[in-house]
Amino acid sequence: MKAYPGRQANVPWASHDGARSWTSAYVRGIAREFHTSMPGYRPTPLIELPELADELGVGAVLVKDESNRLGLPAFKILGASWAVNRALSQRSGFDTPAKSLTELRERSAPVTLVTATDGNHGCAVASMAALLGLAARVYVPAGTCQETVEAISNEGAEVVQTGLIYDEVVWAAASSTAGHRNDLLIQDTAWEGYEQIPRWIVEGYGTLFDEIDEQIGEKGIHLVAVPTGVGSLLQAALRHYRRPGSQPQPAVLAVEPVSAACVTASLAARRRVSADTSEATIMVGLNCGSVSTIAWPAIRDGLDAAITVSDEEAGAAMRRLNELGVAAGACGGSSLAGVRAGLGDSGHRTALGISRDSALVLISTDGAV
Ligand SMILES: Cc1ncc(COP(=O)(O)O)c(C=O)c1O
């Protein structure tokens, strides 16, 4: 999946005029009903921070706080749970996904859920396996911290420490399932020949944006900032905000670490190019070198801009959010860092269509560790 050529030098910013006139093929998902049945489900908070609006010179800043999503410190369980539901239901011969976790338990076949992760997705898959009484095997890259390994193994999953970089770990996890009928790969990125489950994961992330719609009501929003790794969450945002007749119709800004900027480089080149992710970053969940194949068309055509941020910028933004009462982690903080950097440049501000009255939504995708 990772083997495409054209590694490109870092580009700090890339934009695409006319992205807002692109329309996504959108079928309203039914993941929300299933998520509602999960233990502890409630919409995560959308917190208005007037201090940040003053600092950024805009009308309003709203932070979608994913620091506690179904008991886990990131949004990822939305995608993993829905994809597991759809995959297991299909495997057991059902035409439609289960409406509730209880119904899914009754459908479950004796499979092992397998995945690669830089942390949060693996925790989510392991947690889903535990909820369903299934086994899980989770592959992690070099440099994965002990807390992450423990969080995954505490869910009862086997953790395989590979010593590889993220893209190679995805490959290792996928290869390990070959010829094992009872292994079910639940990966949150797509490549040629592996697209259905990542599509379901993106569908599951849709719940986050549905909640935002309900939380903002009639108010307009003008920009959504999305911390980006392989681009699946970004794809969900674009699918949502570029659907036919969408109101609001905000600009979408992808934010990536300087050291793992595959979306920014690809947007600049207008084709998928990979990034070398061998350098560590505090934005661990964003340390991905390749754009998901199914996310790319939406990113190429519907994304307004992508920007890169350093660890220092993400760390400072995270601390500012923490001071203001949002328990963001470094990935979550990156959305504020990206907006700070983007709006600090008058050309970028114009490209994003931001004025003093604009309302911004920052997706704070994880919790402080
Ligand atoms: C906390 C956090 N934020 C953002 C992302 C980026 O999501 P994606 O890889 O779909 O771009 C991830 C991915 O794992 C993550 O863990």
C-alpha cells in the first residue's frame, strides 16, 4: 500500500482554489444510531472560547473536544466500532449492520481483530474486541511509548512491537492476516485492494460532524481545522461539508506535523506523494507517511488548504487549550497551531476566506496524556 513513488521535500502550506464548489457523493450514514447504543455514549462537547477568538481576530472559536469519546482519549472509536459492526455483520450473513452493540454481540463470529496503529486506533480496535468478547492483535511502530502499549494490552489485546515506521507496520499487520480466515483486518487507511473497511471507518467518523451540526444549530461556521494523518478524518469532514446542499459550507484546513506532511505535499503536487516519517513527533497520531487512497480524490478536489506545524507550535497550542479548560493532547493542539499559523499570514487568511466575523471550529482529536 505504501509503495508509491515521488517523495517530496516539505512544503509548509498548500491550497486549492475552488474546493468549496466541489460536491461529495454522500449517502447519509446510519452509524449514529449504533454509536448511541454504546456504553457511555454522549455527544462530545463543542466549547466556545472567546479568548481564542480575540487572539485570532475572528468572531468565534469553537473546539470539538474529543478527549473523552466513549471512555477513550480520542475520536477513533467512532470509526473502529462502526467498521467492526459492518464487517462482522456482513461476515455473519446479515444484509444490514446491527442497530445496537447488544445485537452485534449476538452476531459476532469467532474472529481476531487485527490492526496497525500509532496508538489511538489500536486502543479503539482493542476496546471494541473487548466489548464483543473477541481476540485482537495490534501492531505498533518503533518508539511506541509504554503507556500506549499498556493501554492496548489492558484491553486484552496482543501487542506486536515491530520496530518499523508506521507505513511499514500497516503492511506488517495486513500481511499477517494472509491465509488466516479468522483474522479480520480493521485498518483506518485504504490502499488498492483494501478499501471497504476504511470506507466504513470514515462513515463512522461522520457522527462527530453530525454532532457539530446539532451543536451549532443555525449559526454559520466558516472554517474547520482537522488534524491529519492518513486523511480519513479529513475525508469524513469533506464528505460532510461538501455534501449536496450542505449548510454550512466552511473552508476545510488540514493540519499536519512538519515531519509527516503527506497531505500538504500531495495537495501541492496534485498527486499522492509520500512523506518520510522516520523523525519522531509529539503529534504521534499524525505521524503517517501516505494518504489513504479513498481519501485522496476528496482531498484533491474538496480541500481548501493544508498547513504544517512544528512540535513546538503544537505543544504551545495544546498548553493554551489546556489553560482554557480543554484537555487537548498534541494532535488536538495541532488544529489551533495550524489556525494560528494560517491566519497569521494575510495571504493564507484571504485564501481561506476568513474575516473578523468568521466562526472557526477546531477539531481537538485527542486528550492530554
Ligand atoms: C488523535 C488523532 N488525531 C488525528 C488523527 C488523524 O486521523 P487520520 O489518520 O484519519 O488523518 C489520528 C489518527 O490516528 C489521531 O490518533
